[in-house]
Amino acid sequence: MGRFATGARRSGWIGRLRRRWPPWYILLAVLGFLSLVIVASNRQSPYSGVFTAQARIDALYARQSSTLTQAMSRYSLRNNRAPPPMYSEWYKFARAHSCLIDEYDQISRDFEPFYQLAQDDPAYFKKMVEAGSVKVKKDGNGMKTGVFAGGKFSFTDEQGTLYTSDWPQTFARFESFMPNMSLILNGRDEPRVIFNYRQPDMRLKALNVSDPTPFELSPHPTAAFYKEIQCLIPNRASGFTELANDASAFMLYSSSTQFTTDLYPILSMTKISPCFADILVPSEFYYSDSYWVPRYAYPNNITWTDKTPKLYWRGMSSGGWVYDDNYHAFPRFRVVDIGRNHTDLMDVALSSFHDSLCGEHCDGDAVKAEYNIYGASAPREEVYKYKYSLTSTATRSRGATLASCAAARSSSSTVFAEYFNDWLRPYEHYIPVLPDLSDLVEKLEWATTHDAEAHAIQQAGQAFSERVLTDAQNDCYFSAVFLEWARLQAMADEAL
């Protein structure tokens, strides 16, 4: 019979196939085969990194709880307690805004010491909030108090911070399902609560409040102070290591201090674990509608292949107080020093000098001359021309995303913790660099000789920033923190 023959012979094998497997199974098998062909054909495609990055994010969302019952069950398993009141409303909000549901281990870690202390004294959290609020209302010290009452948020003092006009705008998006509570918000980028609850006997120390002047401790400089209290930051995550204290402007001479040594509940944008016990929340810098978010005049208009394979960075000499010659160890100065000897890999410069951080034992004119800090700031869009960008915070990571640059991240992932740290993975979303920048050149040399891999990291970082680190996700994180805060504050009343 010919290839176009019909009749019993053809219907016979088709019939046997249909009798053995139902049509839906055959269709599924065909689609599966076609998907393998498509994956194989894309393996060498310049767009395969995009597909892989998107697939990983799809998998992240696919493993989130899909029902309230499941979400509550997973919460209880992780935290050894039931979810807080209004969790069902939070779940609805999170699902409606395509937020992560189960990925909040940082919140659990931040609140665990307070839940443990509630076993000893149910009123502890509320007492510390009340005492801290009295201090803030009187002196400010860079913080602000507020309340949720009747589904509305309002401030309860006249103190000013950088974010006074931003927080009400943010909280209004989810205030309708917030329980009544009083808050203390840290308006500075740096943490405020020096209390290492991981050290022995700290639970008893927390219960015996001893700081007579909370939020007034301001050592000058701070380098010796941090080492004295054993706030020691390793430069490397494994193996033998030197300290990162001497490679951090904040650790050498913190630009913002006024700390407390008691365990006050304070909502902050960063902290250094385990030395500081602040409760992490998103920075207003992370919101696209914030005044503080970096603005670009136009979107990236240069493809990866047309970008210069160099690291680009411009910035101000901020981060810590300049004292004698300590600034040579500051990362912002260090990157310029390194760049001088590696112009084939780096285009870096200090664009301005922070005069307000030049006080005692600081010769500002000499520093400006040494680093040629006289030129005007370059347009932010200049970064579009380069493949790599050095970042230290999510704000700057988002800038790298807009520029389609591979982010080499330092400081925030190794010294400062931010609320999203658990979600970003080194070598997948960014290229990690040691706090002292001693491996920066090595990492750049790797990137320039492994262009496809570096591009894949850039694509993964961009996809993650665009799909996960969203305004809505910031809201979901903020509101999840507030539910825990409200429950701990209410425990005092429930114990009466």
C-alpha cells in the first residue's frame, strides 16, 4: 500500500493505539516531546538566560501556598504558633497583589526573641514600645512614632524624618486590615538597637532594662567600640578570615549613631546581624512612587553585546565620618584606589565629597585633591554603556536592573542585612564581592572571560527585581511585620 493508503491496515494500528492509551494521554506525550525540542533548540540561544531566569521565578511562585488553609499550616510549622490575627486578610491582600506567601523567615528571626520574652513577661513588648515612644516624642533622635487605629494610620509626634511624607502614603494601601497598634519607625538608614541576643544570658539582660539614656549612645569614633562589644563582622563567609570591621565605613566611624543597648522594638531599614536587633522593613527608597527612588531620564537603550565590558561606578564619599586617614579603608574610596590600577576593567570615580561628614581630624581639601573630587556628577544614564555595576543596596541594584548591568554586590549582602536578603542568591542574581573589595578584580576578570555566564546573572537579577522586588511585595512585607508587632503588643492586654 502507498503512503496515502486508507483502510483497515491504517485504522488497525491507530485503533490499537487508541485502545491502549486515551487521546488526552497521547496529546500530553506529543506536547511533552515538543517542549523538549523547544528547550533543546533554545539551549544555545542568546535568550536562553531569560527563559531560565523567568522559569526560576515561576517555580518560586508555584511553590507558594495556594490556599489560606495551606498558608496557615505552613506558618504554624515554621513558627510553632498560629498565625497572628488578621492573617486571613493579609493572605487575601498578598494573593491579590501576587506577593510571596511563605518566604518570610527574616520576619520570624526578627520577632523570635520578643516572642520568647513574652513567655517570661507578656507585657514586655508593649512596655518597651511605650517607653521608646516617650523618648522619641520628646527627643526625636531620628525616629518617629505612629499608630494604626480603626483601620487608619497617623503619626503621634511632630518629629521630622526623611520619610515623614512617604510612610502614610505606603501604609494607606493596607491600613484597612491593620489591628490597632503603636509603632516606632527609624528614619535613618542605619540600625539603632545594639543588642546581640545570640550571646549567652542575653534573655535575662533583656528583661532587666539597664540603658539609662536610650538612643543617646554615640561613641566617637566607633571602630574600637564595636570591637569592645564583640560586634565582629567576618570578611569571608567560610574558612579563615580577617574582620570586615576595618573595611566598613559604618564600622570604622558610623555616620549615624544614637544607639540603645536595651532590646527596644524598632522598625529599621537595615541592620548588622547579630550585633543589632532592629526589626527589618522595606526602605521607602525601594518604592517606585517614592521621592527618593533614583530616576532615569530614559530607559536603557544599549544591548548587552554593545556595552563596554567594564565596571562603572560614580558616587559620593558617604558611609562614615572621615577621621585622620580612615577614609582609605572606606569602600567608596577603596574602589577608586583599585580602579586606578585597573582601568581596563573599571571606570570609577568619586563625584562629590560629603562635607557634612568631615569634622574633627579631617582635611576635606586634601581629600578632594587626593581623589580629584571636583567634577560634576555624571548623568545617571551613563551606566547604560557598561556591563557591570557595583551596588550595595536594593535601590542601587534596581538601578543596575534598569541599566541591564550585572550587579557586583558588596556591603549589604555581607555587612548590612536588608529585608530581602534571604531571597537573593549569590552567583544567580548577583556576583558577590567581599566587603574589603579584595576580590573585585578577580570577579571582574571572571565576568569578562565568561560573558555568557555574566549575562545570565544579569538577566536573573533583572527578572527577580522586576517580578519579585515590587512595590506590592514591599507592602506585603511591611504589613506582615505589622501583624506580628500588633499581636505582641496585644499580649499584654490578653494577660490581664
